[in-house]
Amino acid sequence: MITLTDIAYVRSGAADLEKATRFATEIVGLQQVGTEEPGVAHLRADQRHHCLALVEGRSGVIASAFTLVGEDELTSAETELEQRGIRVTRGGREAARSRHVTEFIAFDDPFGNRVELVTGQETMAEPVRLARPSSGISEFGHICFDAPDVREAHRFWSTTFNARVSDWIGESACLMRIDRVHHKLAVFRGDGPGLCHINFQTATLDDLFRNWNFLRANAVDIVMGPGKHPTSGSVFLYFRGPEGITYEYATGGLPIDEATWVTRTFDAALPASLDMWQGPVSRPSTQPQLPSS
């Protein structure tokens, strides 16, 4: 079994890189880090060098990444994936440099979501300088994929990797943890592979509601929220950005106690299973997965 230690980043194609970058900084609030690589905007939310890389080109998610402990673990993961019949490619030196990691491998999950496993993700020594400090972003929170069958997705992630289901929303979603956070990885049922949404945590509830008012004042398309998930217990706000990316702010939620946690199943037909405050619910739109080159 391959042990994931954390989420690393999302790489996403942007047909209009300038517009997408401006939204990610001026609206979402992320810090742009460096401009030395033409055609790529690296965006930071926490101690990671970046958590979102916008790459000039066709719109769509390129890859989503997770960290492993070290190079030996990466080699072992490569071997294990190949033994399971999964085609694995090694990233080259220039590609690793663009990702600000030491090494990485890439593969497609059974549904076509492109996944990268990385070691040596760069940590920034200086504090993050959010482009919009009032956003209150505290960290890169989780990644959500789409897949036609969430049960099969869970089987893949829980048998190949150390992902453990925290909660089900019927046959519509599987929320999985790799540490004490309720979920770092979620899979929602969709027609094909893609990025359902990318999550950023805010430090306080006040931050989230300030963001809500800011988004409304700037005519941003709010998909759902503010609301409260009965699964993680977090207060959420989903909104749509350029290039088909759905962003989420969330705050709160209790850590998992492995000794006492019992997986629950919520009824997907009930709106309260998504928002216990019973506000209007709408499924986040997906940024489609680009074919691997």
C-alpha cells in the first residue's frame, strides 16, 4: 500500500492565463510566486511553494498531486502501481522544476483522472503574503475529483493507497482522509474524470462571511452557500472562476479520532445531506480532465 502524506498542488490549463491569474489573486486572494517561468502562474496559500499552477493552454485540469515521504517511497510506489497494471511515467528534470519538487511520477486513476505523486515539494521560509489579506485563507484544504462510480473510486484509493472513507453521501460522493482531517480527497459522481473543486480553508467564520460579501459585491458566480456540511462540520462557500474551476472556501470542522470514528452514510436525495442549514444546493461544475500527453 502506498502512503500519501498530504495533498501537494493542482495544475490547471488556462486559455486566458492573465484573466485566470487575476481572478486567483485579486478575487480568491492567493499569492502569486515568481514570474520567471513563461506561461505558468504559481499561486500560494500556505507554506507550500504553490498549491495551484495555472498553465497557459487549453482549459482543463492537467493533474492533481499528492506527497510521499521520500525518494525510496516514490520508487516503491512506481513499482507497486506497475505491478497493479497501471502505466506510470517519470517526470523529467524540467517538469519537476516547474512543479518545484525533487521528483515525481504520474499515472491515470481507473477513470482517467491524472494524478502525480511527488517528493521534496518546496517549502517557503517567508510567511505567505495573500494578494487579498482579508480573504483569511489559512491553507490549501482538499481536492475533489469526479468519477462515474464513487464505490469503485473508493476501492481504488483505499486498496492502492492509505485513503480511508470518512463519510458517504449515498452513491453520489465519497469523502476520504489520509490524516486526521475529515477529507483531503473527495470523489463526486460525474460523467467522466475532472476536477470537481479545489478547497481553501479560512482561519475564521468571519473570514468566510467577509468573502461572501466580497464575492457578491464583485458579481462572482456563487454556486452554493454559505452553508454547513453535516459530514465534516465545516461552513462552506462555493464559487465559480474562469476556465471552469470551482473554488471553495471552508472553515471549521473537527479532526478525526481514529479510535472512535464511525463512517456514516447520508441520503444523497436530501438537500440537508449537503447543507444542514437547508439552503439552496447546487452541484459544483467540473473542470474536465485534459488528456495526458
